[in-house]
Amino acid sequence: MSEQQGADVRVLLLTGKGGVGKTTLAAATAAGAARRGLRTLVISTDHAHSLGDAFGVAVGTAPTPVAELLWVQHVSTQQRFEESWLTVQGYLRSVLDAAGVDPMSAEELTVLPGAEEVLALLELRRQVRSGEYDVVVVDCAPTAETLRLLALPEALNWYMDRIFPANRRLVSALRPVLSRAAGVPMPQDAVFEAVAALHRDLADLHDLLTGKNASVRLVLTPERVVLAEARRTYTSLALFGYAVDGVVANRVFPGEEGDGWLEGWVRAQRVVLQEVEESFADLPVWRSAYRAEEPTGVPALLALGDDVYGDDDPLALPTGPEPFRLERDGTDAELVLSLPLTARSDIDLARHADDLIVTVGSYRRVLTLPTALRGAEVAGARLRDGSLRVRLRPAEGAAG
């Protein structure tokens, strides 16, 4: 499969705290794209797999047509697991068997943590690269799971670049000796190839999701706890280089008069909605009214999308600078990392060899310096206008 194939596909991920209605909004956005004549796939990486309920049809593990130019898919993670990880799992089981672990426990211990979500994202990559669609809309898992998954490709890339090659050479050289001495089977080349293939796919997925045609849209309801999580998500997505293109405030009560109970909710929501506008002042904020019943079926979803987006283009690409970029200032350079809604006290910056380690709250990103800046000294760092700016100065005597 060519990595260039599918390079122009618009990829839109919708995420938010569980229960905010992101599945319905993902379905509505996809239905609107198909109505515009774009071949559109909406795919779920959420365990709940409720996209079929939103469209009112039975949906399979392969793309299922639900309207003209519109397909829906629930990923079969078991099938993808067998394709991507079965070789590695078999090796791990053999190691545990040699250590005396019973087969049932070995089966449980060799399941890759987060495998279902990871393989669902790999299926997203496969569909984008297939060249069969113009738009792929993703109904993501709730935000905490989504953030862990989106951080995985870059973290695995760091591991593979530094540790994997050395381990592979060492095991190849010592395999005969270690197998006889320890009685534990050493990994064969097929195991390394399976891990390397998974790494390549995840790295390509990362390139897709941080590329110019991909963005994330946050879905929230006007509640303080939900808003607080959306703010943290916005910062964390920027930390890992993912562009956020807008926010949908869902289930907004209409401002009706004469109902004391409802008026109380309306007033409370108005306060939170004002905070939403202030928190995401640099992004479009769309509102979706609370409905008497959940929109089900293509006509109802199209009506929902029209109400939410109005005359705006829901597939418009985000504008503004990239979340992570390099700027030159004479001989110095500045690494600029977008960190919206972040205070200086939230950030920890460290240097290790050729890496900068940026920690924001519970999330950490390891940024490997470009080749031209390896060995450069950190001359200063500042947080300005929602961006962390790290000044790098080439070491004395280094080539310019």
C-alpha cells in the first residue's frame, strides 16, 4: 500500500468525555459530507460501537453503505489483532510456558494493553490509505483513552529508533547460547519483523493524523466538569502536535420562559457557555440545541448537522500556525510548541542528550532535536501567547 495514496483524504476525529453525544455528531458530520458528493466513511474506535444505532441500521465490521456515498464501519479488533500481533503473542506465550505459567494465564498476560483501540486506529489508517474515500470521520473513544492512543506512535518511534536495533543485533548474536543456557526461546526474525511492521504502521498513522488534512474536534456539554476536561484535552492534543479545528457545545437548553426548573438549567448553562467561548476564543464554537429525542437515521442527522454548523463548512481545515514548528532567528533557532490554556507552573522542561522532554500535567512528550540542532544549547525558554518557545543556540564551533 503506497503511503502517498490517500494523502489528500480529509480526516476528522471527534472526541470528548463519555456521554456528551460525539457519536451522533460524528454521524451528522459524515452525513453532511456525503450529501456534498464526497465519498465518506464514518468509523468508530469506541468500545460502545453505537454508530449503527445513530443511523438506525445494522452495521458490520466492513464498511456498510447507509446512504449514497456514505459508509459506516465498526472495526473488528480481533481480526486486526490476529493480523498485527499474533506472531509476537505466540512468542510471548512460549516464554511464559518455559517459565511454567499455565496456558490460560499466559493467554491473558500476552494481550497487548489497549490493543483494541490501537488496532481500531490502524484500521483507520488502512481505510485512509485505500484511496476509496474523500472524507473519513472518526467517532473516537472518550478523551482519556484517545489521548493515550494518540501519544503511542511517537513514543514507540523513540523506542524503536534507540533500543530495538541494538536488541535485535544482540539477540541475533547470542540466540544459540542463550537458548541453550537459559532454556527460554529467543525471538526469531519473524517476531522482530512483526514489531517493526507495527511500528511502521503506527508511525504512518501519526504522520496522517498530524498532517495538513487532519484535525480533531472537541465535543462537550455545558457543564463545568466536562468543560474542565475539554480544556485539558485541548492542551494535551496540542502537546502531541494534533490540530484542533473547533468545539461543539451539545445539548444546550433553549431559553424558555415560565418554567422555573428549566430556567435554572438555562442560567447555569449560560455561565458555562460563556466560559467555553472564553476558553476557546481562537476556535469556532458551534452549539447544538437539546432535542426532545435523539436524532436517528440519515434525514434527522442531516437536519442536526445543518442546525449545528449553519453556513460554516464543517470540513474546513484549521487555520493558523502548526502546533509544533521550528523558527530561525539568525544563528539561533526557536522550537515553538503550542500549549493553549497552560500556565508556566504547569510545564516542566528537561534536556536529555538530543531530546527535549516537555511535561504538562500527567502527559509527557519527548521531542528529538533536528539533526542540525543536535548538540545545541538551550539558551532560554518562555511561555508566550499560548506557546512554549525554546531558544536553541548551536554549540561553539558547530557548523551553521
